[in-house]
Amino acid sequence: MPSSAPSFRDPAGICFVFNGRVLRFVTTEALPEFEKFLQTDFARKFTAEGKLVSSRRLDENETAPLREAPELKSIFGAPKIGAVFEHEKIPFPSFPHEWPPEMLWAAGKLTLELAQAALADGFCIKDATPGNVLFLGGKAVFVDALSLERRDAHDPIWKAHAQFVRTFLLPLLANRRWGLNLAEIFTTRRDGIEPEDIYRLCGPLEKFSPRMLSLVSIPTWLSRKANPDNEKIYQPHPLKNAEKAQFILASLFRRLEKNLASLKPQVSNDSAWSGYMDTHSYDDPAFAAKEKFVREALAEFKPERVLDAGANTGHFSVLAAQSGADVVAIDLDAACVGAIWNRAQKEKLNILPLVVNLARPSPALGWRNSECPSFLDRVAGKFDGVLMLALIHHLLVTERIPLEDILRLASELTNQLLVIEFIEPQDTMFRRLTRGRETLHASLDPAMFEKICRKHFEIVRSLTLPGTRRKMYCLKKRGLN
């Protein structure tokens, strides 16, 4: 597995993925405090519960070969490294621009939960962004262990407060009130939304509503009056009474908790595709046959990791998870992805749902495009099975992607199994998408589809769904024994 670019924003250490291992290099100066944090009761508790990434210090015998690796020599030669820790690896990293609002909310909830627990043990979170959190299936995990530092007992200020508001509360507010999707926010703004940006969207009366006043209007008014040259506003303001400082912080966390609770995403069924399974899909015999076909393919190939591309509300993602697979489910509709998340939470299913359009997958982002790898880079070689159900006609018609390219991508996504659904141009949904341009796809038929399939796959079996112009295929990638 290729190495990632090293992190660089935290002066206390560097995180680097090397040969599939997540290594954290901690500076000599930061090491004593980091080790004290790892020994605290709350760190042990959160680690045991799977809410905080585990950290294991490497001994000299384990570190010595790392010093000889060309990729790591610059890290060992940078600020003096006091120790190297290895973290558990999250199998499939995802980023806020791929999350539905439900997942951003869950990441915010975990961040506040950890901040409150840290306060009781004399620590604090020094930065509060969604980038500190990854998801292990449907479970949020805080992965930036070096973000915890010992706090000044007399300091009543949480320095990450404004950042938490910008990266959690305001994006959730903008999504709920104006429908801004998280991809629009986080692909261009690493540090979220400023209150002034929301203020410009508000109507005159809305600026005085209780929620807007506290999160948007008052911060905007104060920022206009603040003198940036006044150095006093950047200086610490410690209190003589440490208990009072802790009380102020605890009150702040409770207030943020209430704000977050009020912004919990609501179940939505009014998106373009959230009702597709119920209103635009199949009659009962056809759907039962499709479900049986998918179950049999999963039972035969037993994939450990499955990508459900075009998952809609996740019915077949659930089948894959119930068969024992780790599932990543992607769809371009955030409401659908949110529905998958809610079901996975309720039924405790190992499904990671992401808002990803396979025709325009998440690009590499960050400094020199190296901080967030692209979606296609992350999926390469990861999945034993791929489901592409009721998807290729959208790629063919809406996105105008050639069939040959679709199947070539499918062969790159899976190491073994592909379950794919072919929909003929005469199908009602296909015709609805073409909008009178049926002649563009006049040559498309099962024979042509199978001919192209055979360039990349062996056809294990196929099934025409009863009463439809749709056909299911179970395909095995060529070159396998």
C-alpha cells in the first residue's frame, strides 16, 4: 500500500501512513504530556469503547528499521522525535465532504463528549474539526490523539470553541435552513463557515431569532467592532479560582451540546431519489427475484468487503452486511445516504454510507492535493465484491459515459465479484432519462452488454427479472482461479 503524505499542521508531531501502518511521530517536547494523556482514565475508557483510536508505543527494535526507510528519513531528521506510536488503522477513511449531515452530527457529538470527559481529568481538545474523526463502519472514532493536551486549570476559555462552531454547528445549520450540502462547504473550506457568511443569508427578522442571535448575529456584530490590532484580545485571561474556570468551561460544553442537539438532522423523504425503491422500481415478483439473485451471489462468493455503488436507501447494502461483509455504500443523494446511516445505527450494521457520485467521485483535496486522497485512490484494491444495481443507465444516459468505460471502472473496483443490473432502453425509467433521445442508445441490448462484459469478467449466471426489461448478472473478474 502506498504511503500517505505526512501531516504537518501540529507542531507536536507528525502522522504518516507507511506500508499500511498508521504511525505517529511525537516530538521530545510533547512526549511526556502525550503519554500522561494516554494513561488517563478517560483516555483508557474511550479507547476501550472504540471511540478513541488506540495508540501503542514502538520500542527501539521496532523503530530501528523505520529509521532506514527512505520515506521516513526526513521525518526522523525534522524536529527531534521522542517516540513513535502506532495507531489502529481505520479500514476506509472518509472525509466531511463525503458525509451526510447525520455523520457530521455524530462526529460533533463525539467531539463534545470527549471534550467534557477530558475537562474532568485536566485536559482539553486543542482543535475541534471533523477532520479529527473517522468512521469504523457506523461508529465515529476520534483519531487525532495528539489533539488532547493538558489545560491551564485557571483558563476559562476553550480555544477550539469558535472552530467547533464553524465546522460543526454552522454547516449543520446551513444544511438545515438553506439546503447547503456538506460537499459544497468542505471541499472549498477546510475550516468551515464563518458566522458572517450565514449572516448574509438571513432575512432581517431571522437575524434576531434565538438560534441565529447566539451562533451568527452576535458573533458577526462583535467581529465588526473588534480592533484586530488590540493585542489584549489574544492574551490569556486566567481566573484566580480554578474551580470557577472549570465551571465556565463545563457550562460552555453543555450549551454547545444543546445547540448540537437542536440541529440533529431530521428524517427526510422529499429528495429526488429517497422514495425510488417504493415508487419507481419494481413490482413484488421482480424485486423478490432481484433480492434472491443478490443473496445467492453473496453466499457463493462470500466477499469480506463490499462496495454498493448507487446504494439508494441501502436495501442491498443491508443484505451484504447481514451476510458478514464490511460495506461501503455510496449514493449521490444525501437524504438516501442519511437513511442508510439511520438504519445502520438502529440495526448495528457494519455499513459506512457516503455521499459520492461515481461519475464525479471525490477528488484529492488539501495542500498539494495530498491531505485527502481521492475516492478512487481509496477504493483501489479494497473490495472483494461490488454491487452496481439500477445504476448503469444513469451513468449511460445522464452522465453520457460509454458502457465500455463503466465496465472497465467496475473491473478496477472489484477484486472478484460484480453483481450488476442491465436495463434495456425500452425500460420505462430508461426512457424517462433519455427524454426523447432514445436513438443514442438504439444499439444497446443484452448481447452487446455481455460482449463488453466478457472483456473484463466471466459471466457466472444471469436472470431476467420477471415482467421487466431488466437483467441481473453475476460476474467474476477475469484472471482469477
